[in-house]
Amino acid sequence: MAVVTPDLDSATAERLLATAVANIRRDYPVHWMHLIDSPDDLKTQRELHPVFAGSYDWHSCVHQTWLIVRLLRVLPGLTGADAARAALDELVTPDGARTEADFFASPEGAFWERPYGWAWLLTLDAELRAWPEGERWSTALAPLTDVLRSRWLDWLKGARLPIRVGTHTNSAFAIGLALDAARSTGDTELAEACVDAAERFYGADQGYGGFEPSAADFLSPALVEADLLRRVRAPEAFAEWLAAFIPDLDGPRWAALRVPVEVDDPADPYGSHLSGLALSRAWCWRGIAEALPDGHRHADLARDAAAAHREAGLRYVFGYGYAAEHWLGTFAAYLDLGALRA
């Protein structure tokens, strides 16, 4: 979603900001996952990724940095804002971004963190560029942004099939993020590539037959696909597509999408994924409701599902350890503050 809402109170926003600042500066524990050819390649995450080494893994550090920027941009008077700016100045540097860019220009960089981390980097860049105060950080990041933008275009133009999972490699969610970023920055080439891929991958989908959720899902494959298509089609055309994609959306079969999933252990890494699933489903349902034509028979269903999932997901954002807190705040803020618009 790209619309600021009044749902995020200042106390929660300040807690999200403090947690994100601590996360991006925290080097351990780290999920270190690189292809190496010799012991000489065994380097710390901070050596390889001086800008985005914290917050457990690279993509989480990128979107926790986005969270900091988003909060500073729309809620500039928060307690902790000065410390947050200092953390950005410390970590988002030209030298660090050039080191990151060199990695992503390497052979491993053609696929590492694709597409989830790349999409969040494009979102971070677009947020910075839409905010006058963000210019110094967007300028510093430019070498990395340029490499990943080029990688993104190469990947989308060459990809024949989408990835339909509920985790990081899902292509619909990433394309939606990148499309919003491209439109925000006026990057027509990138936007057109995203729209072309959305139609090529999903435009003819009918009769969705997936079983959701899986135990590790933090995205709904069905709902993020719909959330992407509502970005590229006019309301009537989107409603027609949705009716073909899930013809019986209000039937018993799809209570699995309408009703929040019980989270057995929100402190477990995969349990926290199900916590995030509630939040991402909430913004998907909200986006679907807003995209449907006025008076559409599924609009109230979508709004009710969005509200139920929001209530279910927000209870898990804090208090369940680093496995949850290194990333869930981003999803909470994306739901309640959106992205890219002031």
C-alpha cells in the first residue's frame, strides 16, 4: 500500500524506530549464506556488505533501513530520530555502497538476494529520492542502486516463469514493490518491465488451486499475485481477472485465505513467518478492496479480512525475540504507513 494511515501511534512508531536502529547496527547473530570457492572467501558479513550487514540477513537490513527512512520521513518528530539519522550517516556511505556494488556486479551478485532483497533496495532508494532530506543517502547508495536496477531488468526480461511460493523468492511481491518504486521515481523503463512481467506471468491465471498456507509462509502466493495485478489493471479489468483467478472467493474453500492463521510459536523463526503472513495478507486484502469497483460484491469481504488479519498480526511484532523482531516491524509499518508517499 502507498497511502499513509492514522493507525500507527507515536509510541509504537518510536519502538519500531529504536528496534530498527538497533537491528541495522547488530552484526550477530547473522545468517551468512554465500557461495565460496576457497577459504580465502570466508569473510565477515560486514566486510562483504558494509552498508547492510546487520539485522540478521542482508534483505532484512535493507528493509529495516527503509523502515527507518519511512518513519523519519512521515513522522519526523519521533524520539530517537537523531540517533536514527546518525546510524544512517554511519552505515550508508559512498565507500560502503561501492563495496556492495562490486559484490552485486560479480557473478554471485546475479542471483544473490534475488528478487526480494533487490526489490526492497529499489524501494529504499525510491523512498530516499522522494524525501528532500534523503538526498545525501540516495546519492551515497547510487552505485549499488544502479547495479541492482540493471540486474533487475536483465532478470525480468529473461525470466520465462514466475516463482509462486510464500517466501523470499516470490516474484509477484517483489515485482509489486519494484513497480511502485519505479513509478515513484519516474523510471518508465523499469515500470514497463514490471508491468510486462506481471501480465506475462499472471495475466492469464484462472482457477487458482493452491493450498495455503505452508508452514514457512510470510506471503500468500494467491494474494500477493492479486495485489500485483490490481496495480496494473483498471478496476473493472482487475475485478474480471480476480473473478477468473478465484471464482468462489467467498466460498468455504477460501476461508483459508480469509481467516488468519493460528501462530503456534511466534518466537520460532518459521512461526514468526506466520506472524508476518497475517500482516502481508492484511495489506493485500486492503489493496484488493480499494482496487475493486464501487459496490463490488467482494469489497466488504476483503475489508473484513484485512481488519481481521491486521489485528492478528500486530500482536506478534514485539516481545518474541530477535528471530521475529529483526524483520516484523517492517511489515507492520508497511501495512500502517505504506511506502513512498508523504
